[in-house]
Amino acid sequence: MTHDSHAQVGDLIEIHGHKLGETARTGEILEVLGTGEHEHYRVRWEDDHESIFTPGSDAVIRHVKRSKAVAREAPDA
Amino acid sequence: MPDLPQTYASLAELRVIDAMHPGLISCSPDTPLRTVARMMALYRVHAILVTAHGEESVAGRGGWGIVSDADLLRAAETGDLDEQPSSSIATTPVETVPSSDELASAAALMVEHEASHLIVVERRSGRPIGVLSTLDVARALAGFPETHPMR
């Protein structure tokens, strides 16, 4: 698997096709399971089915940008 | 649907959903067999599904492959599991069965195709939701004994 850091919940995972013309398959990571080289995921795929998925070298993690929560002060009473 | 032999009489009134295991454990075609073996051990299952996509997908059947523990043993006998991807030994396609089907007809399907596992799908959407194994059918034939006596 190629990725620059560990996946987080909400990231996307793509499995690339093995033959010319095959489209990539994409899913959303719902849960990160295991650690280190044994990391695997619970994934919801495009067709809405879920699986516990162990990627191979054909899988790529796409990190989803997360907006930082902005703390707001409560208005003066 | 194949004729149901008398031996399936004890499965009468049961549906696939009564015996199946919900959830899917899968890997990609490039996942090494060593990792597949680890997943089997970790989740205590006898088979791991191999996802298919693109042109390999077959409408209504999903185009899945499957690697069983017996397949793994054969692969380990002749080569290094780290060097062999799941796709190199996966059986394809895997038969599917709707969750609302009679369990007896699913058992007949397993016999007909010499399949140890079927992917269970929702009839309406075709979405895979779980797996039915020969062990699941055996449990049904035995009247669903509740717990292992040694646990």
C-alpha cells in the first residue's frame, strides 16, 4: 500500500485496476483496525456495502482535509 | 432452483439469513497471502474474499474471488506466501445467494458448485451483506448448538 502516513477515519481508500481500462474502486474508511504493518480498515464501498478490508500494494490512501474547529467565545450576556 | 433432496428436510422453514454470518472480510488482489493468512487467524475465518472491480465485476454477482484456508495450505507448500498475491490463487467467481432464499436451496447450490462459501446479498439491492459457509449450514443441520463445550 502506498501512503505517506497512517489512515484516519474519513479518509478514502482506492484500489487501482489491474488491467487497462479498469476503473479504481473507492471506499470510505469507517474504522482503523490493527497497527503498523498490520493496519487494516472497516470500509464502506461505493456500492454501499461494508467490509473489513486488508489492502495490498494496489491500494492508495487519500487523506481527506479536515477543517479545524474554531473556538468561539460566548457572546457577552 | 435445484430439486431439494430429502436430506435437506431438517432445513425446512429456515432462510439463509437465519444461518449466515453478517459482515465481509476482504482484501485486494495484490494483498500477500501471508497477510491473508493473518486475517484468517485474527478473525477466525476459513476464507477471505478478494475484491474485484472494473471489468471483472459481473452484474448481480459482484465478481468476487475467494481464498480458502485449504488454498493457502497448497500455496504454502510450493512457495513463499509473502511473494504470492491473493489473486494468484483466488477462486472466481464466488456464487451469491439472497438472504431471503431458503437455506436448503443455498445448501444445494453449495453442493452443485462444490463451494464452501457463498456471498449473501440483499435481494432488492444486490448489496453483499455477509457470508454463508458450509459450517453455517452444518450448524443449522445440528439445530444451532449454542456454545462450544470447552469455552
